[in-house]
Amino acid sequence: MILNLFTFFHLNLGFSSIEEKDRPQVIKNCYWPLLNLIKKFNVPIAIEASGCTIETIKKIDPKWINEFKKLLMQKKCELIGSGYSQIIGPLVPAKVNLINLKLGNECYKKNLNLVPITALLNEQAYSTGIVSHYVNSGYKNIIMEWNNSALSNTDKRNKEVKYKFQKISNIKKKKVNLIWNNSIIFQKFQRYAHGEINLDYFYKYLKTHISKKESRTLSLYGNDAEVFDFRPGRFNTEEKLNKTSEWKRIEELLRKLKKDKEIQFIKLSEIPKYKKLRNLKNNIQITSAKYPIVVKKQEKYNIIRWAVSGRNDTLINTICWSLYKSIAKEKKINFKKFKELCYLWSSDFRTHITFKRWLKYLKRLKNFCKLQKINHPYLHSVKLLKTEKNTKAQHLRKKDIKANKFKITENSNFLEVIGKNIAISLNKRKGLAVEYFKDFNHGNSKLFGTIEHGYFEDIRYSADFFSGNMVFEPSGKHKITDLLVIKPKIKYFEDKLIIETIINTEVGKIFKKWTFDDKNRELTLHFKLKTKKISNGSFRFGHLNLDPVSFNQQSLFYKTHNGGSEFETFKINKNFNHYDPVSNLISANQAIGATNGIVIIGDKKKKLQIKFDNSKTAVIGLLSHKKIYNKHLTRLIFSAKEVDDTSKYNLNDFIDICFTYSLIR
């Protein structure tokens, strides 16, 4: 049977490790040879580029844009869209995602005289929630990587799934065609072009994908164009340029493939027209509790690289959230401002960005903040407040306790507060970690808190598992925590009780405050710290351990937003751990974006809601679940910093995080 090959090249002049002065060289060495390849071989190659890249090429080399437009009009190639800027959809607000696609389509129409019907997910970062944005923007097809999608795929035993396009639905059941890219194949293609493997080897490898029974479709290449006859300089291990042009090697491959009668090239947009190339079962499951956000390539290449690593992703993401909330408040949508925000949220500023471009980016970010009159603490050095001043605050005395509706018990180890609706016990010997939190709507059982040493019989899980604490784990060194002996101060604000302390740690002084709001049945944890110079490592806050016996394990789930307008719900029925390190270099393997600042975890009868503000500190969520004999350990942790190959030494100068916990039905 026939093997149908399609090919697309991703163009990105914002490539993180390419200096601006080198962009004309990229166009000359990479983009012109690509157009020449299309003209010479009459192969229906598709080109994907953001609106921002199209604008940049036009400024540098308008002849290239004219030639590309000409080939598009002649239908010798195709345009794949991706939005105005290459933003990571599962990490930004739904409104920004939608406007980014709208601005991109306007840019394509203006500069290329057409609007694409096929989109490539930026960095192939997929969440269920962002599909709606592509549907609502008029896209008929989206491209996503197969290899990582297969990890959650319930139909993985069907070998034909990866060779067939799918019909997938967004949360509101609107369908779009899903076309598979393949990381293994495009990496082998790169190795061939770079001279690491020879033509016969790669050709024979491709032939192994031919079936005697079924027609199949396969992505021959679906990645960067800037890696051929040019080296971005991202890694020391990059192959040096050979004397033989890599585009010439690609020509040799196309020439050989075109002669093979079992292989034909097909237009990417025409794949859905062929019924034989469709998977009729339509039971593809791309995401799961273990893999809530799917990204291309190997496990080290996961969502944390754009969220809490890089030169200082936490800082710039926090500022972008502050800018978004400022712009979103305006009565009319200001697309000019949103265009600038989309640019500032670009993925390339969050990975291997060069120092020169980083400084230019920060200047542009600060100028936009000045325009919006945003004076965020992250933009300045901020002194740590010892306590929060409030003239209404009154220190509790023994004679006041009865009048204040709270029963307060304190000994050398614990501070217990019991109200009419909720109760909490805090461990004074462990930095005010939560021993238990109760909501009496759920009876007298605790909802979350500390799981004591020895609760699990497995020696690997015999430690204490604390809730409401901070852990900084520097690379190759002992962890630093706030689990120290403290003396709390207690204050009363009308119907609220505040318990606060200052904890001296090796990373700086931590201002830690619990707000006990009995009237609204809420508990709020506030961390504020100005850090000392610290090495790379993971910086995690607000640990939460579900009480193992208070939740029904059969209906256990969590839900959140990952760049979409609707909640994404994940059933917790298998073991997983987002904060398991991939290697000594990569400190976590997965995360949730929680882009509405809400995570809900619970069962069909009771749910814990955790709320936070991304514009204070843009954290991500890490979850885990483990069945240990007949007991369960389910945890939620928030991270402000992780380590991966993009990490540079930086100072998370000022951190201000609040988590509000409540029981909802």
C-alpha cells in the first residue's frame, strides 16, 4: 500500500539563541533554500510561521515574502498558522490565546493575502482547553505530536492510530481534525541532513512504515528550518557545518523518495479528504492526570521550561500576568496593547535567550509596565515587611478569647483554632505547618494536613509529609525548608484570626501568615520573602496532602484551567508524580498551568478549592498520587522555580504568594 508523506518547516526568527544581527543570515541560509526546494521538486511542502516572524522577514527581506506569496497563490506550497506570537497556550490566559490567533490571522491576510485553515500548536504544547480557541478562530486542522500523545492514548495497541488523522472534540464537543507530527522521524531527518546517518539508512527506516494492508500517512519532517546550513548556537553539542550543503542532502532524499512507487507526497491540508487515512474509532485520549499538558520530544522537554526556569521565567510571567489584568480591565479591547503583550509572552524569551536579547526584552517589558502604570515589586528591590500594619489589629489576650467566637488552644507543639465552621491545627515546631484543616460541613474529619512518619508501611514513604510549608532544593545540595521552631503572633481582625511569624532560613527571611476566616469558611496561607543569592534549584510552596481516609478513591479527581475558558477534569486512578525529576538536570516532568488561578481536587461529594493570583507570583501546580499497599498519598505542590537545561543562575528577588483553601460542593 501507499505511504503518504507530508512535510512542513517551522520558521521562527525569534529563535531564542539567535542574535538579531544574524537574522539576515538565517533568511539567506535557511529560508531561501526552502523556497528553492519547493520550486525545484514541486513537492507540496508547508511552511509554518508566526505573524511576528512574517513581519520580521518582511522588514529584512521583502523579496522573500513576495516569493512565498507567489508560491502560495500557485498552490505549490501551503501556509500553516500559529498565531501572532509563539506563545505557550496552556500557560497563558484564554483571552490572550484567542486574541493571539486573531492577530495572527490578520497578519497572514495582510502580508500573504490568505488565512490558513491548518494550525501548528506552538511548541506542540497541547491541553484540552486550548482546542476551543483554534475552533473559534476558524481552523479546520491542528497539528500535534504523536509520540507524547501516545502516552495517554487508550488505543495505543492499535498500530494504525499514529498513521491516521483523528477527529477530536473540544470541551464543548466541537470537532477539529488532528494531524500527527512525529518527533522520532523529524529528529532522524535532522540527523540525516547533518550527516550523522546516511541516505540508505534513513530511506530504509522510512520504508519500515509501509503497510501491506493499509494506506498510511506520515510526517517526513515537522520542525525548525533554522537548523539546516546554520547553527543557532544553542548547545555545545551542535554538529558543525559540513562542506556539503545540508539542503543539498535534503534534495538527495526527496529525489530518491519521488522515484519510489510505494511513496507519494500529499498536501497536508488535503489529508482529511481521504477517508482511508482517518482513524474511525475516535477514542483518542491525549491528556490524563499524569500528562495534563503534552509537549513534543523527549521528557526533558516539558512545560516547566517556559513556566519557571530559563533566565527568570517566574519574574517575566508574573509581570505579563499583571499587564494582562491591567489591559483586560479596560472597557474596550485594545488590540495594539494585546499585540505587544503577545510578543512579550513569546516562548523564546523563556528558554535559551541570549543575554543581549534578554536585556533588550526587559527594557521593553518595563516600558510597557510604565505605559500601564504598573509598579510591580518584581521590578524593584523590595524590603521584607516584618509584619503587616493595621490599626484595627488587636493582640488576643486570654480574657478576649470567649468574646471572639474562637476556641484557641496552644501548647509547646501546636496551636489549635476552632471556629463555628472550620478548624485548624498548626505545628509550632515545624514552621506553622498544617497538622489538620477541617470544615464541619464534612463532619469532624480532617481534609488535609500532615501525614505522620510511619503512616505508610513502605519504608520508602515512612517520612513526615507536611502541608503548608516551603521547600527549596538546590541542585546537588541539602534541601532548605521553613520547618523550624517558631513563636507565632496572633491577631484579631473582626471575624478573622491571623497567625503570623518570621522564619529565618538560608534563602532569606520568610514572612508567613495564616488567615483563619471562619465566616467565609476559608483558610489563606501567605508567603512573602526577599531571597538571598541562591543557586539553581526547585522552589516549592504550599504543599497539600489530602487526608487518605476522607476522600473516596474511586471518584477522586482534580480539575483546573490550562489556557482554556473551561475546566479540564482529570480522573485520579493511577500512580503518577509530576515532581519526579527526569534526571539530575531536570527537576520535574510535568505541571499544570492553572491559568485561572484555581485548582480543585476531591471526590464526587466534597472538593477542596485552592485559589491564588498569578499576577503576584506566577506559579505552576505539581500533583502526585501513589497507592501504597491499601493506603493513598495524594499531594498538590506549587512551584515558583524548577531546573532544566534552559536554567540560568538568577535571583528570584521577591516572592509573594497567597493560597486560599476552602471546601466546595
